[in-house]
Amino acid sequence: MQFRADSLGLSGSVTLILRDLIHQRLGLFYDPAQFDRVADRLAPLVVAHGLGTFMDYYYLLKYGGDSEEWSRVMDALAVQETYFWREIDQLRAVVQCVVPELAARHGSIRIWSIPCASGEEPLTIAMLLAEAGWFDRVPIALFASDASPAAVARAKEGLYGARSFRNLPAAMREKYFVAQGERWRVKPELHRRVAYDVVNLVAEDEVRRHASAPVVCCRNVFIYFSESSIRRALAAFERAMPTRSYLCVGASESLLRRTTVFELKEIGGAFMYVKGAVADDPPVPCPRMERAS
């Protein structure tokens, strides 16, 4: 059933305070022109509580909203536009260039993907690692997180439709997935390589659970954040990530003038931010790896 926000007392003043509360708790920021669409997504939650207006729901979130209610808000607002092999050159550079360096230096690998949405990005990383034979060579911990519990539940299910495969080479789909009706299920031997968790990027105590990983892929979320939310998340990465670590953001995102801790570097033909880089750093060695076309 569809519920329209305009029947729930969405005035200009309520829009502003509800928007600011969501921004504070989740990092997401919306222009006033966007908020009617956001309110339509939240309207079913207002009705589910038997509340008459968005002001009532604001008070519930502000003074009585527990973590489960905020999880429902995140589920309602989450943008789940993702697919396998998205911006693959950067992930390929991580596996071809960064992973060998970390393996030589530490003897093990830890990678964190956030936000993972329904799991396409961490599974892409897992496929690249499997193709390069890394799972047989060193211990690898691959974590994936999202602020939406519903998204994490879909990732754990591991069942995908045609849109998720629009960039993935057909041979890779045949190798790592099994047809199930009109959808495809990831094979258990690949699926078990990823551990999932619910993490809010602007909750530093949650971020710290995984941000000590020397590789963090935090791609295509900052486009939904305000400047202050980006800086909050980035500060948590700066404090938690080890010296000589790598932060990957989306192709349309930039951290320039937002950090002095991470320096933008070109590695293996792709750009990523390096913590602990120095001006005269030699290039990260990048052994050739045969690409899955």
C-alpha cells in the first residue's frame, strides 16, 4: 500500500527539523526540493506506528527512537544502485598492486567494503582475489558492511537478478553463480569468503570495528553526504586505518582539500588515497595479472 506524505502534515518547518535529524544520525543530506520524495518513503513508517503526522514521528525518533527504528529509516532511504564489476579498474588495481605489497609486508590481507549494498562489490573483490589465487596463498579477511540491515540481509542471501550482472563477463557469472529460476545465486565457496555486518558510517564506534583494515573501499556513498558528514566519516578512517593503508572512493568523489592524512596516488592505472605516503615514494609494484575479460 502506498502512503502519501502530503496527508501527514509535512510543513516546511517539519521538513527542516526532520531532515536535520536524519543528517545528524545517518549522515545523509537532502536539499529541500528532494524531501518530498524522502517523506514519501518514510510515510509508511509513520502510519505503521499509528501516528498522525510527521511531527509525531520526529518526536518518536528524537526522544524515543531506538536503533531498530533508525534501521527502518535507513532501510527506507537506502539507495541500492550497484552491480558486479562496477568501476572495476580500481578494484583490479587493489588486487594486482596493493594486495601483493600487503601480503609481502604482513603475510595476510584485510579488506573492508562499505557500503556494500546487496553485496555486489565485496563479491567482485572476492572474484578478483580468487582469479589471482590469493585465497590459496595467504590468510584473507574480507568484510562488508552497510547501514541498512535490509541491504545486508539481501547480501547474505546472495541471490541476484539480471541488472546486477550487466557489467560482469558471462564467463565469470557461469563460474561463480548458479541459475535459480530467473535469478542467480552465488556459489557457497565464494559467498563464504565475505563476512557481513551492519555499520553506520557516521557512528565512529561502529566504524572502528573494521576500519583498521589496510584497504577500505568506501565508494559512491559520499555523493549522498553533506560536507560535515564526509569529514566525520573521513576523520574516523584517519584515526583507525594503519600507516600505509589505502582508501578507495568512487570515481565521481574527491577527498582533495578534505584531508592531509591521505594523499591521492595513481596505482596500477587507478586512483586511490594512501595514508602514510611520502613525496618520494617509489611506485607501488604492480605485477601483471591476466584479466577476466
